[in-house]
Amino acid sequence: MDGTRGLLLLAALLLDALVGDPDWLWRRLPHPVVLLGRAVARLERDLNRPGAAPASARLAGVAALALLLAGAIAVGLAVEALGWWPLELALAAALLAQRSLYEHVAAVAEALGRDGLAGGRRAVARIVGRDPERLDTAGVCRAAIESLAENFSDGIVAPAFWYAVGGLPGLIAYKALNTADSMIGHRSERHRHFGWAAARLDDLANLPASRLSALLVALARPRRLAAALAAVARDAGRHRSPNAGWPEAALAGALGLALAGPRHYAAGAVEDAWMNAGGRREAGPGDIERALALYRDACRLGWLLAALLATAAVLV
């Protein structure tokens, strides 16, 4: 990473934290992630043939993903070739999610306080895929905290990591891959084979960021550092996701909560291991606030890391 990219990364993180995703702007312009979603939908519509043999569907999914990533990299290279740093900064900041993630999770605690369980269920349904009607207050709070942990990794740390590694092409390619995974990577009957490549490659792309996210979360609470690291070492590998368990276990240990565990989605029940199983399961709105405070500190540690990398790049 050169010095210019390091400085742009730090500036993008700070800009995103300050401004987030302003409604006035994205009501007038399509958000970059919306454009990526449209590209995924078009490729899926054109290449995912109903009734195709599993091998053919997988091959079509690989082709769709290759076209998507090639287009994303081409856009990133074109923007970098313009040499206009304000455009690169704005695009990088738009593809991070610090402020928007904070606002969405904070809205769950606010809804619980204002409208009770019904309001909390409505708010949490906007950020998680599980069946909200099966959630009690503790379940709503745990779901919000788990979403905060997982999205800290794939919505903030991973995009920043891939920008540091591959510049704007790396960042846009990562967001394209992550968008594809969210749209076609789940194991619905329609996407079971077509989305295989997107799901597997997304797991691989998120591997370094999930580990770094867990470390940032643990370091954000020095007094609970040992508990957080112990939860990661003991439980992260037991999560059904190869990546989500890392930040979730770290956050569970840092807060003294038990997270993940069995849960219900629209497609059915998932029997998952508890992260920090000995922790308290009866989470409340106050625990969401504690998680958000820790999240703010973890983000600040990320800024510090970006600043150190930028400084090192400039000096070298």
C-alpha cells in the first residue's frame, strides 16, 4: 500500500463515520451497492437456467461471478486512471458502512424503548433474516448485537482491508462479491448450485477481515481482553459460518453475553453453537448500547491502524 492510498483509506473511514449514507444524496443517485445488486440480478436472470443440471448451474454461476468481478475491477481501474482523488475518496467512503450500521442497530434499542417488543421486532427485521415473530426481547437484542458483530467484519473491516490490498479495484470487487453472496449465495433451491461459487469465494475473501475484526473487538475492551480471546479460541470455529463466529465470539466474550445458538429463519431452524456459551443469554436494550459503545471504540482502533499503515507507507 502506497502513502496516497493509505491516506485515502483513513480519510474514507473518517468521512463515512461522519457522514454515512445521506438520504438526500441517495434519493437522487443510485447507491453503488444498488448498482452492484442490479448487475447481480441481471446476470442471475440471464445465466441461471431453471432445471439445469447441478454441474451446469455451478459453471454458469462461476461465469456470472467472473463477469461481475471483471466489471467491478474495470470500474475501479477506470476511476483510478482518472487520477481525481475526491471521486475515489467519495466512492471508497460510500462502500463502507460504519455510520449506517451504527444507526440501524441503535434503531432496534430505540424501538424497544419506544414501542416495546413489537417495535423491536419490526426494527430488527430490517437487519437480520431470522423470523422476528419467534423472537422475545432477549432474542431481538441478541440478533441486533450479532448483526453488529458480523457486519463490523464484512461491512467495514473487509472493505477497508481489500482497499488497502488492492486499491479501488479490490474494494469494488469485494463489494460486488459480498453483494452476490447476499443475493444468490444462500442455499435456496433456485441458487443452491448457481450461487455456490459466490458463497465459497465470499467465505475466502472474508477470512482475513474476520480475524482482524475479532482482534479489534477484543482490544477495544482491554479489561475483558482475556475473556474475549478465550471465547474466540474456544467457540469461533464451532460457528456454522467460517467467518462470522470470530467477531461474534469476540463481542460475546467482551460483553459477557452468549450469542448465536439455535435460531429460526424463514427457510427453517438453524442449530448453531453458542458463542461464549457460559455468558448471559437474557440480553436487553442496555446490552445493545454497550455493544454499540464497544463498536465505536473498535472503529477508532481501525482508524488508528489505518493511520499507522499510512504513516509507514509514506516513510517507506
